[in-house]
Amino acid sequence: MTYLISAVALALAAAGTPIFALIGGLSLWLFHNSGTDISAVIIALNRLAEMPSLIAVPLFTFAGYVLAESKAPQRLVDLAEATIGWMPGGVAVGGLFACALFTAFTGASGVTIIALGGLIYPLLRKQGYPESFSLGLVTTTGSLGLLFPPSLPIILYALVGKISVDKLFAAASGPGIILLFILAVYAVIIGVKNNVPRIPFSWTALGRAARAAIWEIPLPFVIIGGIYSGQFTASEAAAVMSFYVLIAEVFIYKDLKITELPGTMGRSMILVGAILIVLGTALGLTDYMIDAEIPNQLFALLKAHISSPWGFLALLNVVLLVVNMVEIFSAIIIVVPIIVPVALKYQIDPIHLGALFLLNLEIGYMTPPMGLNLFLSSRRFEKPLPQLYRATLPFWLILVAALILVTYCPAISLWLPNHLRIQ
């Protein structure tokens, strides 16, 4: 019977059935089959109200949508170009930082590829960067900011994994900084190799770009600095960011009209609603798996073949790269409750595990054949998928090398939260 239900669930998923319906239906059937009152699913759903950090999700999402629908992407690219366009590979490095920052605040890789990719890709080609490198860069950096606060996947992982959001913000930043550095070095090498001309530094151009973005420049310092300094929590940072972005983009820059705000709110809350309904139904499935001791059974199975934590992490990385090619929020909600208890039995720090999961998440976005970034770039730039596979391969290899480094050097992800003594 279990195999039949599994086959039906897979068939329904292939037919496009919403993931929350599959998870909810599976939870109801599992509880009923075990003789437990199916109201347990509704009881689990009610636990959403007991998650104080959950308020950060709609607030950060709304702020991200306001930024995406304003002229902030153009101002961000102009500022990056004026600041470091003079150095070898400067335009490409500026694009890396601009995309990372924008993704962190919008929480969506697709938004970055669509909003910033359309600005950065033609700029790179105009400067003389190879087409393959330019495509690879905008495709890769679409998800680079997922490792930096206030990234939405970090918040969601912390809620599902029951760990400190602030600690995970700090833990994910370490690998994120390393990735930015390595990719920046690669961009410089490509720039020098192809004799890409530099943009002469101009205080006038820098001043003009800085004045244009004067209200957006403080945003990362206020939000990230406020969280790391302990001035406010992630939820409080979400409220501050929403208010700040609303005032800046609507009343100061006037990129959005007040009459357009209801539409922006509606579009952002559609994403929030999708996240919450999947999270709510998944809580019931999580309760069943815990009651049925599925993590313990999985640990016993793995322990028979893999005795060391390092072997488990290697296997986990392979599995996550495949799993994270699908819709990311579903991957977090479904997979995290299973792997966290198993990892704890292997004595793996849960904060380190979270940073690894998020890094895998980022790489999964660009992993052939189903990585979401590949499809988005293919449609945005009208390029065939095989060409995107070739373009992103060097970037993918760099990210996987960084993943191996972070996996077996936990200090990279644990140093910052321990140093800042975040509670």
C-alpha cells in the first residue's frame, strides 16, 4: 500500500499538483493509517502562530518586491561601476557584488536575473567580456546573495530547523564572503586575459552615482550591522527595512506611486502565502516522521555503511545538490526535518549544517539539468540550455570547490557567530 501511495504522489506531482496539497494529503493519510486522529495535522498547523520569527518573512518579502519594482537595480549597478570599474575586471566584480546584495534583500534568485541580469549582461558584453563568461556570471550570481542576511531562505531554514535566525545569518555569511572573493578573483583573471578595458575612475561619476543611491547605500549597513551588533533581531530588522524601503522608494525617489502599492503588496503576499501554506502542512508531516522515528531509522541505515561524520557530509552534499534543483522552499521544508536529527547523531553542529544546506541550495540553482537559474537565464537572454550548461561550468566547479572547503572546515561558518557571541 505504501508503494502505491508513493507512486500516486509522484504521478500527481508530475501532473502539477500543488506541493502543499500533496504534503497535506500525505500527512492525513499517514496519521490515519497509523491510527492517530487526523486533527494532529491541524494542531501542527496552528503552531505557525507560535513562531515569533515568522513575521520577518512577509516584511522582508514586501521590502524586496518594492526594491525590485523600483529603479534601485539601475542605481545599484551604476554605483558598483563607478566604484570599482577602474580595476582589472572591475565591471564584472561590481556586477557580482550588486547581484549578491540585491538577491540578499529580495530573497529571490529569479528577480535578480530578470532585474539586474538585463542590465549587467549587455554591460559586460559591451566592455569586451566573452559571451560565455558573461552568461555564466549573471546566471551564477542570481543566487549568490542567498547566503547573506536578510535572505528569506536563511530565515525559513532557521524556522524549520529550530535554530537561531541571527546565528544562521552570521554562519552563512562566512561561506558567502569566500565565494564572493573567489569569484571576484576569477573575474579579474578573465578581465586581464581578454584585455578588457577599464573604466577610468572619476570622482564626478562616483559622486553622481552616490548621490543617486544616497538613500539606498545605508540599507545594508543598517540592517546587517543592526543584526550583528545586537541592536535588533531579525524580526525587528524586517520591520525597519520595510519601513525604510517604503519611505525611500515611494516618498523620496517616487519610483512607485502610492496607488501602485496595493498591487506590489498583493504580488509579494502571494509568495508569502505559498510559503506559509507549505510550511503549515509540512509541520504535520514532520510530526509524523518524528513519531514514526524515521530519522532514527535513517540514521541506523546510514550508520551501517557510513561511520564518520565526514562521510555523511559528503553523501549529504551529493543528495542536496540534486534535491535543491527543485523549488527551494519546498526543499527546505521537506528535507530539513529529516536531516537535522540524523546530523546531530553524527555530532555535526546544526549551525554548520545550516550553512552547508544553504550553500548547496545556491549551487543547486545552477546545477544541470534542472537548476532553476539555468531555465531563467535561458528565457531571459534567449539562449539554449546546452549553451548555459557550458557557460556556467567554470562557475559551478568553483562553487563546488568552495563547498568542499566549507564542508570540511567548519570554522569558516562557525567563526563569525561564535566571535560575535550571538544568542
